[in-house]
Amino acid sequence: MRAHQIMTKDVITVTPGASIRDAANLMLRCNLSGLPVLDEGGALVGIVSQSDFLRRFEIGTQSKRPRWLQFLAGPEAQAADFVHDRGRRVQDVMTRDPVTVQEDTKLDELVRAMEKHDVHRLPVMRGSNLVGIVTRSNVLQAVASMMHEVPDSTADDDHIRDRIMRMINANSWRPGALQVLVRNGVVHLHGTVLDERSRQASIVAAENTAGVKEVHDHMCFFDTITGDRLASPQDLKAAARL
């Protein structure tokens, strides 16, 4: 299994000049924990994540180094802290030169990179162009699918996955953070739905895709009133049998 088979393709990004407020609202609205940062030319220049918003002057959590550590760090580090704590733009808080992988990177290499650099997401590149992002959730979904003892992928599985993704993403009812994993014609759907009709429509779209032998629903339901996330009926039934 490689990066392009489990990555999220339709990546939501921000620019370095975007306001921190807009970036935070975008992450909340789309239920994302991080965003790649692209410059005007489309080049990847950084990553902004939830952790970048933890140390902020507005909420009284700015960096507070002991005096002796301030002395050792020097004025340059103090200036950098000041910019990070009070900056108004994404470029002021983002992690620059993020760790990236190529689209043909193997799954075990992805995991090693996440562990080595202690990161939760890896931008996926095709040469110098951003084509997707792999998160720890994507890896977890891959592991969950393997636990179903689905055979290894075939060359045609990529085409099945692409057709399903295109069909579902073309509609307004598409699930949030949609992920489609295919092994030997067996499809596993992951994502978040706000309405059970969206779940059924996604399943029907997969079932009507040529080459699909079976569809497994792992899409969770998000209750916008309570904030609760409920596992899919299929996963709940499977858990009850354990």
C-alpha cells in the first residue's frame, strides 16, 4: 500500500498571508486539525496545525521563558516568540519546511516518518506539487480495512477508487473527509455524514461503480446538536458481535 492509495486528495489549503482567525475558522468549519500552506505560485511553504494556536497572547497562553533561559536564548529567540505569540498571519505561526513524502511512498515509510518527526500529517507530493495529504487517521483507516482480511489491491482498484471519489465528490451531499479504500473490488467507505441519506447515497454510488464486488460502510454520523460522533450501523453491529 502506498501514499496515493490512502491519502486525502482534495486538500484544503491556506496562503501565508491569510489571517490566523480565518485559518482557525476554516479548520473548525471543515473539522480539520491542520492545513498545508501554499504560496501564490502553489508551492508548499509550510503547515499550520492546532498546536500552532496554543501559545497565543489573546488567551494568555503566550510563551513565558524564565529570565535565565531568555538570557541564554538571546534576543533572536525572544523576537521569534513574540512574533509567534502575537502575529496576525499564518506565516507568523506556521511550521516552515514541513516533512513531505512522494505519492509512491510505502505505508511503512509513512509511519516511520510520522514517528521520527513526531507529526500527525504528511503532505504528499508529485515532484514539487502537492497532490494530497496523509494523516494518522488515514493510516488508521488503512489498518482497520486490513483487519477485515481484504486481499491486497489489484491494479484496477485505483481506477475503482477514483471513479467512486469523483461520483460522490460531485454532489453536495458528499460526506466530510471522505476516504475510499479498495481491495480486490471490495470497497470501504470512511468519512463523516450529517444525515443518514448522505450515507445511503454514498453506498449506492459505490455499489453502482463498475468492478465493485462489495461495499463496507465505516462512515460515522456527527450530531451537530450534541457534538457526538456515532459509528456506522455496520461497525456497531460488528462490535456487538465481539
